[in-house]
Amino acid sequence: MAKTKKRADGLIERCRVIDGKTRHFYGRTAKEVQAKLDAALIEASTRRDRGDPFCEVAEAFWRTKEPCIKYGSRRGYRHKVELAKGWFEGQGMREITSTDINRELMHMAAQGYAYKSIAGQKSVLSLIWQYWCAEMNGDTNPCTLLKLPQGLPQKKRRAPTEQEIADVKAHPEGFGLCPAIMMYAGLRLGEVMALQKKDLADGAIRVCKAVVWHNNYPELEDPKTDSAYRTVPILKPLQDALGSRLDDLADDDFIFGGKKPMTKSRYQNAWLQYSIGIGHAHDSGKRYKTGKKSKDGAPLYKAIMEPDFTAHQLRHEFASVLVECQISPQVAKELMGHADILTTQRWYVEAKASAVDEATRILNAHFTA
């Protein structure tokens, strides 16, 4: 029941609880106030039928989610939220069906997006509906009935070639210690950049932090997940690569960077120069102006080189070696710092596929001898 009173300023005020919230309506006449109240009741009824506006829910979800996401992941998450808002702007949460979502995901597939991108988009949509149900009294999540489009392309990182692996092993000197750690310990790049002398002790590496570059500048953060906190043995080849190289460092010094971790640009340049030095860099096809001119006055350009392989490919090589050496998936999960054993098991599936290829080669050799 709406309560009516006349205010000191001459306006009529009526209060009414609508959907659990007290609303105040003002006007110079009772008719004007009633019109505003009636409009609010119609709007509330429509909102109940349609559900809360998708864009409002998505923004509320993002305000809650953003502080919980690692810096390096925020941009990707935000992009997915904004993309979804563009799809469903003006629609209520109950109006959007699994068919509507599937149509948008199919459109992404038609544009050439890979499986990982589309699966990530679906995941964020599901999180938005979960937030609506948990925090805003929603009652449905169409994403639970949704299957991803079939036949989506899946991009896989190229494994390092045998020659690349051999050259990494042969050149641990200088900055080559960084790829050596990736090769023999399987750390993530941010974990390697965060290593301090005190983290290497008693024949093991203690992984307890990671560098995240905020634009170009390094910040130390906790590892990605609880599983990423781990202790990894320093294998004999890495012991040999370390030698006495850490003797002149203070316990708090970073192995790569000194008193502070490397900036992103410094790391990228160091990795490129290392790759060029061992003969594993290529012309990217891009050019930049040198600021100089030829004899005829034309601007001179220089080729931009790119490394043939990344640090993360060497982490994957370590995972492959674990499989080849028949290390159990449970132990491999601990060494790699995977949060989910399914991530680890994917390596074992890929290893089985390569084993079939090797078996084919051996059998062909046998039957054609």
C-alpha cells in the first residue's frame, strides 16, 4: 500500500515498495504522482518478464570480477564482456536464448575465430548468467544447454625442432641461462623472470611468484593458481649451466635483471639477440625507418627480425620430455604447476599420437627390409 504525504515544499510524495525496494514518487498533484507510480509498476512488471537488462548485469558482473583477475588477463576478459554487450544490447536476461547465443558464436566461427577464442567467449557469457542467478535473483542460464560449433580450428604451438633444442642445450652461456631454465625446469616465463638467487637452494627451484608486465614495467604477483606454487628439482644439465654464475649475486637479486626484474622491452631484446646469436631468428617482413637516407635521398629501412621460437615452446618441450620419460601424469602435473590434470593429460594424448607415427615408421622399415 502506497503511503502519501504532503511535503513542506508543497509537493505530494508517495512511497511504494516495488520488487523489494522502496521507491519515492513526487508531483504537484495526486494525479501526477499516480501516473509516475503506475509507470514504475509497468516498468517493474516488464522487467520481471524480460529479466534485468543484459548490459546492466554484464557491467555489474565486471565490477565484481575485475579485481579478482590477474592483470595480464583483464584485457581479454573485458573484450569478451564488451563483445557480449554489443550482441545483446537492449535485451533482457530472460529474452536471450541458447539459440541466440549459438547464432553469435557461429558468426564468430564464420569470421575465422579459433576454438579457444569461442570457448572463452562462451565461458564469460556463462559467468555473467551465473552472476545474475547468484546475485540478482535470476533463474536461468541458457549457456548450460549450449554446445560449441563443430569443426572449429584449434591453433597449436609448434614444437621446437631437434636442431633448435640442440642449439639451446649447446648455448647456456649469457642470456642462454633463461631458455635453459625453461628447457630443464619447465617454468613459465613470468616465473623465470621473477627468480631471485634465494629461490634456488638445496638443489631445487622454489616457484612462489611471477613477473607480470604492466605495459613495459615489471610487477611481482602471486602465481596464477595455488597449484603453481611448487618446488622443481635442478637437474644436472641446469646445474652445469648455472655453475658459479650466481656467486656474485645477493640473495635478493633477480637472476635476470639484477636489483629489479627485467622490463618487457629489455627481455624481448635479450631473447631476440640470443636467438640471432644461435642462428634461430628470421626476417619478419616488417621494416622500420633508420632515420638515415641513401645517396639519392631516399629513406633507409632496416629489417625487423623475429625469434624462431618462444620461451613458452621450451616449457612445452619440458612437458613432452616428462611424457617420453614415462613420468606419471600426477607427478608431471606437480612439476608443471598445472591447476587441472586434464591440461597435463593432453600432453599424454599428443605423445600417443606421436608414438603411433614412430610405430608406423618402424613397421614400414621392418616390412620393406
